[in-house]
Amino acid sequence: MAEIRLDKFLADRTSYSRSDVRNLLKNGAVSADGRIITEAKQKINPDTQEIRLYGKKIHGGSLLYIIVNKPQGCICATEDKKHKTVLELLPEELRHKDLFPAGRLDIDTTGLVLLTNDGQLAHQMLSPRHHVPKYYLVTLAEKFEEDYIQKLSDGLVLADGTECLSAQVQKLDDTHCIICLHEGKYHEVKRMFAALGNHVNHLHRAAVGSLLLPPELPPGGCMEIFTKDIEKLLKADSFSVLCKQIILAFSSYLINDRP
């Protein structure tokens, strides 16, 4: 990245306006390589200099990747007047104006959501042509029936005629299972189990591609990820391998139903 005015950089990389940033600078809240900067017009190079706001490092690269453990009641949108959005879960130093959720979870579904400003990656993740697998932990209202495995593998046709691609599923106990989808139709998991005569009480996205949601990341928590993790997002390990990893990572799920 070429040199850029400090006030513009901070306004682009945070939720603050240019005028807000100028006040922050006057108050000594901003430093570059450990030196307090008070001039808004000061030129900096985000690729080579460490910029901090109130002591917290501001990401300088042009592309940013953040995973969030979305809690219930939060929506996958950039802004909303009624509900809290996933962007509002981010600390100030990561709340870039150009971030957006790459894919969506329902308001009552929890788990892994990627926030990024990389449109190309988002397209790869969401394009039906790439079929990036998404893994969910499912809590059912009624007993899991063994014939679900074959019916989901064959591909269901929903009540409204919607055809679902083949889905892989592994039973965990009478009311819990892991399901892997390669598409993202509206309320798909819930509608699939409804077509089987069951009801989904809770849904938690545990992995995308081969990237697992860190089990230690609390609901509402977030963390920046980097190149090696991005590669996992687009990688498809075998279903059995990912299921084993998910079971180990989310062993408390069977007890709490709310990882």
C-alpha cells in the first residue's frame, strides 16, 4: 500500500469519521511506530509502519479476514436498525467500513461467520460451482432415525418442490448429529429435517471447508485469521476426518446444546 494520510487511513479502518479522527489525534490517542502523531495530514505507510489507536494495533493490510462466533439474536448484515449485527461484535480497531459477512446464518443460528473485504474469496466460498462444505451441529426435537442418513444422501425434495443436493450426516446420539452441506439455500437444514418429520431446536455452524471454529472462542468473540487459515476455508477434507475433529473440539455440545 502506498503512503496515505493518517486521518484517511484511520477513518477507513475504523468506525470513526474523519472529524472524529482529528479529535483523537489532538488528544494523543494515535501513534506510529511508538511515536504520538497529532497531525491529521501526516503521511504513513500501513504496510511498513505500526499504527496504534489507544494502544491497540490497527490492521494495515488491504485485505482483512475475521471469524466470528455468532451468538443467537445477532444478524449477518453490515447494518440494521432493529438487531445487533456481526460487525458490531468487532472491537474498534478491526471495525473496517468495507467489511461484510461472506455468507449468512439465520438470526437464531450460532457459529462460524467470516467477515472480510475480499470479494474474490467471498465469491469462491459462496459460488455453487465451488461447493465449499459447511458443517453444522444439529440439536433435534425428536429422535434421529437411521433412515435419515440415506434420505439426506439421496437428496431431498422439499414441500415447495425445492431440490436439495446430497448431504452427509453423522448421528452423535438420539437428538444430535453433524450435517455437511455443499449449498446454502434459505433455512435449508431446518427445512430438510422438517421434510423428514423432525424439528431443529438449535443449529451451530462448526466449520467451513476444513477450518473449524476454535472451540475456545466464546459466543460473540472474534479473531483475525491469516493465509494458512484462508487456505483451509477452501479446502475439503473428508467428511469422516472433519466429523472426528468437530466431535473432539465440541465435546461439550452434547451436554450444553449451546457451544
